[in-house]
Amino acid sequence: MRGRVSSYPQPPWYLANQPIDGRAPGGEHWGELIEAARRAQVALATANPPDEVVLAATRAYREVAELMEPFATVEWKQAFGRRPDLVGVGQSHRPAIRMTEVTQRAITGVVHFDRTYLGAGGAVHGGVLGLLFDDFFGVVAHVGGQPAARTAYLHLDYRALTPIDTDLIVTGEITSEQGRKRIVTGELRNGDVICAEAEGLFIQLEHHSY
């Protein structure tokens, strides 16, 4: 999952990686920062540290906040979530999907949930799967240069526990179109086991304002 592998084969219009002041949002080292942030999230999620380590980590997090806060900017200029050239779109919270097959109407990818996304008992939190499908289906809805659209509904069926620390296959396909409406369906699999199935309705926007 590491490196500068494109997460979005054809970025939705609102994720267009347009240079700002001659550089990509966040610059050439943004991916390294996001990888470090993901590593810190996993370390935090898996730890039971002594008090002195908790206090030291608190100071470190505060230092990062103080370092970044002076550079807060408007949404369309921020780097977080605006780098389709990076896995996870340069965002440390959403599940990072590595696209493996792309057609004009469908995408297949691999997603690996670490302990950050744990619900309990070795399974991914159910709410995270809603985030996964909404994010992934949003990409599928724009595959092949489809006009901009946004989610109208997302229906999710849980079929089996979704394990953490396992490479899982996620698929999505535009299965129906009528006027401005696009239906996307897909599933999340652990080998031959279907963990979840989903359907989303996306409505094409009448204009390109956000």
C-alpha cells in the first residue's frame, strides 16, 4: 500500500490534482507525511503504554498541531484528501484502496484494514464499511469520465465479519443509468466469503459547484 501508486485511475472532478502556486497540494513529500500519520494511528490503536509515554506522545501530537495550524487554508487548496496520485488520496483516515482493474464501468481493488479500523473481536467496525463503499462507489460512479455526481443513498448489507489485517477484494460496477441517476453495486470479499454487499444511487449534478 505504500508509495506513490495512484489511488484514482480517473479522479472525480472535485479531486482534480491541480497545482497551486506551482506545486501539487502538500508538495512532493506529502505522501511520506501521510504514511507517517497512518503509522502513528496504528501504533496508537494497538498500544497500552505507561503514563510517561502517554505524556510524551501528547506533547508530540501538540507539537505537530502547532506546526501545521499556521498553514490552514480553504478546502480547495488543502492537501489532505486532494492527492489522487497517492494511495488513499493523500488522506490518513479513509481506507486506502489499491485499484487493480479498471474498465469503463467497473473497478476492482484491494483494501487492507489495520487495527485503526477495529470494532471488536478482530473484525472491522461496521461503520467503516459504509465509509469504504461510499468512497469507493464515488470513484466507480465517475469511471470512464462520467459527469460529476453525488451520493443520494447507500444501502449496505453485512454478510459476514470483515477481518482486520487481511487483504480483501472490493468491487464496484455501474449497473444502471437513467437520466441523471446512476446505480452502483458491489461487494467486499475475503477470498470466497462475501463480507458485505452494497448499492448506491448517485445523482449527476446539474453544475460543477461543490
